[in-house]
Amino acid sequence: MEEITRDFLYALSADISGRQDDRLKTRLSELHPADIADIFDRLEEEEVQYLWKLIDIEERGDVLVELEEDVREGLLSTLSTREIAEEVLENIDSDDAADVVGELPEERAAEVIAELDTEDREDLLSLLRYPEGTAGALMGTELIRVELEWTVTQAIREMRKQAEEVETFHSVYVVNAAGQLIGRLSLKRLLLTATSARSTIGDLFKEDDTRTVKVDDPDEKVVQVMKKYDLVALPVVDDHNRLLGRITIDDVVDLMEEEAEKDYQLASGLSDEVESDDTLWTMTRARLPWLLIGLFGGLAGAYVIGWFDIERFPSMALFIPLIAAMGGNVGVQSAAIVVQGLASGRTPADARLAPRLLKEFSVALLNGAICAGVILGASLILGYGWNLSLTVSTALIAVIIFAALFGTFVPLALDQLKIDPALATGPFITTANDIIGLIIYFGIGVLMSVGG
Amino acid sequence: MEEITRDFLYALSADISGRQDDRLKTRLSELHPADIADIFDRLEEEEVQYLWKLIDIEERGDVLVELEEDVREGLLSTLSTREIAEEVLENIDSDDAADVVGELPEERAAEVIAELDTEDREDLLSLLRYPEGTAGALMGTELIRVELEWTVTQAIREMRKQAEEVETFHSVYVVNAAGQLIGRLSLKRLLLTATSARSTIGDLFKEDDTRTVKVDDPDEKVVQVMKKYDLVALPVVDDHNRLLGRITIDDVVDLMEEEAEKDYQLASGLSDEVESDDTLWTMTRARLPWLLIGLFGGLAGAYVIGWFDIERFPSMALFIPLIAAMGGNVGVQSAAIVVQGLASGRTPADARLAPRLLKEFSVALLNGAICAGVILGASLILGYGWNLSLTVSTALIAVIIFAALFGTFVPLALDQLKIDPALATGPFITTANDIIGLIIYFGIGVLMSVGG
């Protein structure tokens, strides 16, 4: 991997200012499209536009699909619809083409599609029909298919033709005359099995258990199948088992990464993908929603404390941070276990709620008892007196148990309602548990009349 | 993908109790090893041991490597060293074999290795030498290599021989007589290019830019290279560019997932991988460390509040939860952005600290000003009076700015010290910011003498 140093970027910027086109072309031609994209992500907009024209036409599309979304959007807005169609879309896989067109404003997308030749246009329009989040939206149509009755010689001749459109492939899909998928033939088998002139694909091909997904299967299923069976490509079929396209592992890797980042962001209270080099306003906007939720949670907390008449029991104030923090921590832990279980598919679809809550209750009871014991001992040693120490430790057990059950229940409930359970992690759980924790703490305080 | 239902598991358990070996064998032979592993993960230990003997010998190894670690450990402890060597290790890839042996107790591992034939033993011993976390520890030695000078016919004959040991492969590695990697030849090219009887591999092969990693490169680099260049297999070389092995994308997918889960766990305050079906004690142990940290943070908070003499300024208590929560939330957000940037490789290695902190300062100032404005207005409307409202909003800006800088600085510093920056997220940042937030809040309170 090329390490893109700051020095290299300076040299590049200097060449751009000096209009050293020949040197720039040489530099670019030595780089992989993914490396050019990395460089573009770190240059000024005008520099990107300038360099774009110096990249080999065949490679422009590959660079474009690797760019970060905002950089790509900026670049696309400077290209004509004809340039997008001819320089970009015709040189990339159909699934990437559909993604690029999907990012364009609607009117412009229609203009770009009109510039394509009939075959590419039909391909693209059919892909754009599949809703986001389904196997159809992930698949590309570039694949190699051979029919069961073909001789091997005929198949190889057909494959040479098909291969012009397909950059890399690892298996050949075997279909019957109706276009239904029969199975997969590995290139290894095709290459290494001795055949006679009259051998057919059917002779080579052994009935196998090729995995497929339906075109409207959700993309979580695609990820699970490819991961579980260690696949590099997964064929996509319609309801009649007709072969429509294939999904490649690199797209699934990207998808997995996005999902993991999104869950992580939600757990950390970021509402959007942000990077250190985003603008001030983008960074602020990604953080503000959760901060405002925390703010109103804080106001609610103030109301609870005021309601319980803190002025009469001022020593109760000492342990407010402890109660609030522990409720939040426990809730986040419990929610995270559920979210991870659901995301990895380890939590079976038919899991029942009651045994989970019971288990969570036992874990919380054990954790709560240990923590309460520690805090009782510590606060007595520190001289906070029996009344306050007992109140705090009793409240702590109650808060830990409540927070654990709440943290388990909410993401499971969201999942049942088809809402992303990761929303329940982070500030949401923390804030809710803060308030409820305070109510429990002061409620117990009043019962034990600490201040009395 | 086979959906493993509870009904299926019940039927299986019933067949095991009834010793219906024939029916069980048929059931198992219809399942993919990954599905059998899924089933084993959900059965009792004795049931797993019983079914193990009924799986086709050739498939046992594939099932074993797909098991969850604790289930695998349980099963391995019931097998003899000879069974492990002959039924498991000889039927799986060398990288998986090294992982399995690496999980065994040292003495037992040595006994198992002694049972292997010379070639497998040497292979395995060489793989076990590479430290965890390097490309060497990820790679397998199964690959197809041809020499540049061979004719295509000769190469195909050699490939047939080598292919007996290699289950799936997508490219053929071209080496020179010294074993140095020259490049990669795709099966597509080999299959679809017309050759004469005297064509050599050198004629077919075009100088390409095959990506490689060194055997001691860290696994983060492996992940980055494979992801960036969309590779399904990555050759591993030594310092003299001699081909040692290859890393496949399925192992990298597993690694990515583990890393993402670990970061997520740290951010949520879990110290270990836990799943809903772990034992009570495992689940408790994974959560307790961070809870104890939170507990001592809470005690420190109590000390701070006591020090500032809360009894004189009881109304200050009302906003303790708000200040603590906001400091924690902001700190976690800032730390998460750094951790994600570092993990994805988006944060360049030569990034400087000063501009980052400056940017973080600006974002925090903007967020702080907005939040302080909201809280000032809200608390005045709710009748908390000018003194308290001003104290809270001033403290809030200060806390938000401090928490943001602290949250940015700590993971960057840890990364510089080669400690996992994700350790800085979650309860650690929250707890530290709680305490410092309280000091700032009460400090400002005393300066403005709210209670006076």
C-alpha cells in the first residue's frame, strides 16, 4: 500500500499550481485508483477537478467510486451528464453505477441515464428498482453464466465473450435453458479436470449446495450468509430461482464496516458519520442532538431533586453523581450486549423475552450486591454515617437492577418494532437511567428519612 | 441458509436420547459444517460429543473451526491427541490448524504436533512461530505456485498436483526459481487466453502490481490493504520477497468483526466478549471492572461535593446530574471520533495534534454556547433565578470544552503509546469527566457565590 505522505501531497499541489501536466500524468498513472481516491479525499476541490482530467479515462470511474461521498458529490457536480455516462458509468460495475446514479439529484440522474446505450440503460434501471437495504440493491449484473447442455469448448468460447464485460470472477454460474440457477462451477474444476471434446458442462458439474439469496432478502441476510459460509460471491435469484446477479464480498465488507461504525456512533452519541476533517458545522450538527437530549434529561433531573426537597437533605447530594453514573453504565452495558447479539445474528430469531430478562436480573443482582457491599464499606469508612451509607447502597442495588432490565428490554422492543435497536444505546439509555436512578435514590432516601 | 429452529433442536435432542444413529447421520450429512457448528453451539456438551462421532470424518475439522471458542475447547478436551491430529488438523487449512493448536494447553499441543506427519508438522511449527497480530499468524500455506519458465501445459500438470492440498483458490502465484514472488495470474486469464503448446507462464503473465504484505506486518495493515484494493487473497512474503503463504478474505472479515466488537464493547463498558447465553459469572465478570471504576468515580464525586460544602449551597445540587451527564456525553463523542478515525485508517499517521485540538475546541465552543444558551433560558423560565442559571450555563461551556479536549487528547496519547485507544472510551472518559466537571461547576459556583 502506498503511504500517502504530506510531502507527496505538497509536491502534487506544487505541480498543479505549476501546471506540470506531463509530470502529473506520470505520477497518476503509477497509482492504483484506490490510492488516487485517497489523495483526492485530502486535496482542495479545485485541485481534484484539475487532476481528474489527467487520469486515464478508463480509470476515472474506479477512482470516483472509491472517493468519500462528499468529495464524489462535489466532483460529480462539475461534470456534464455525458461525461458521467461515458467516462464513469460505462467503465464501472453495474452495482457501483447504480450507487453513483442513486446519489445524483433526480432530474440529473434521469439525464445521465438517457445518455447511456440501451443495454446499459436497461441494466441500470432494473437495478435502481430494488429498494435500499435489499440484496437487489447490493448486486451487480456482471457474471459469467453457462448452460448445462453446452460442451466445455462451447462454454469456454461463450465465457471469452462474456468475460469482456466482467473484470474479475471466481466462479461460473450454471443455468438451465429457462435461466434458472442450477449451481456453481469453480474455475479450478473447469481448468484442472481433464475433458474430452464432447464433454458437456453437465458432465463436469456435480450437484452442489450453492447458497443463494432472493433479490428482496434484507442485506443483513446477505452479510450473514456470506460470512457464515465464507463466500466471495453470492448469486441472487428471483422467486422462480432465475439468476439475476451476484453480490461480491468487497461490497459486503464495506456494508459490515458501515453497520459497525453506525452502531458505534449511536453508542457514542453521534448522530451522523463524522470525521476529523469535516467542517465545523457538520461536526457540531452530528453531536448536538444527543447533547440536547442530555440537557433536557439534566433539567428533568433538577426537577426531581428539587421535588424531593434537597435543601432538607443536603447530604443526599453527595452521592447523586454515583447513582446517576452507575445507572447509566449498567444500562449501556446491557443494551450493548443485546445490540451486538442482534447485529451478529447470534441472538436467535425465536429467542424469548422472559428467560433473558430473568438472566439479566440475576447478573444485575450479583453485580448490584457486590457494588453495594463495596460502597457500604467505603462510605462507612469515609465517615458518611449509617443512614446515608445504607440509603446509597440500597438505592444502588435497585438502580443497577432496574437499569439492567431497562437496558435489555428497550433494544429488544425496538427490534420487534423494526426500529434499529442501536438507537437505544448511548445517551438515550444513559439519560433515561439518570432520571429514573434519581427517583429511586431520593424515593429510598425519603423512606429512610436520611435527613430527618 | 438453514434456519435452525427450536423445533429442529428438540427433534435432534430426542434422536440423541433415542440413540437413532442412522437418522442422525442422515440429518448431519445434509448440513453444511457451518450449520452443524451453529447447532453444536446451542446443544448440551454431552450431545455435542455424541454427535461428533456421527459426522463424516472429512468434515469434522471444518465443523470444529466454526464452533464458538468455549464449545470448541470443551470438545477438544474430550478428544485424544491422535484424534485431534488425524481427524481435525489434517483436514483443515494450515492457518486454522495453527489457531486450533494455539488454543490447546502447551503440553497437549506438543503431543498433538508429534502425531502429525513430517510435512504437516513442519508447516504448522513454522506458522506457530509468528506472533499473534501479525500477517504471519493470519496466513495459511496452501497456495498454488507456478514458475515463470514453465510451459502452460507443465504448469497445469503441476497445478493439478498442488490442487489436491488446496480446497479453493482464485489465483495462481508466479514465482522465479528462487521462490520470489513475481506476480499473480488469474484463473480467468489462464483459462480464457488462447495458448500454443510452447507458451510459457511468462508469455501469459503481464507485469502487474500485485499487492503483498510482509510476514511481520501488523494485522491492521492486512485489513487495510485487502479492504482498500478489494482483494480476496493477499500473498505474504519475507524480507527477500519470497512467497510464504496467503491470507484469505474470510479470515480478514472475521478479524474486522472481532475488532469492531471489541471497540464497541470498550465503548459500552464491557471488558470481555459476552453473549446472552454465557454463564452468570462470565457475564458478571465482564461488567464488574467498569462498574467498580464508576463506583470509585462516584466516591470521588462525593468527596468533591462535600469539599465544596454542599450544605451551604444546596440549590447547586439540582444541576449536578446535568453537569456530570454533559461532560460524560461530550467526552465520549470526542473520543469516539478519534477512535474511529484511527481504526479506519482515515486519521493519517502524520496527523498533528495542535490543529485537531483547535478544531475540537471550536466545535466544543459552538456546542457549548448553544447548550448554555438553552439552559440559561430554560432555567430562568423554570424560576431557578439569575445566580444559579448563570453559574450553570457558564460551568456548562467550560465543562463541554474541557471534556471535548480531554476526550480527543487521551485516545491520541494512548495510540502514541501503542495502547489500544478504544480503552479511552466508555466509562473511563465518562468517569474522569464526571469528576472534573463537578470541580469546574463547584469552582465557578464558589467564585459566583451562588449560595451567598
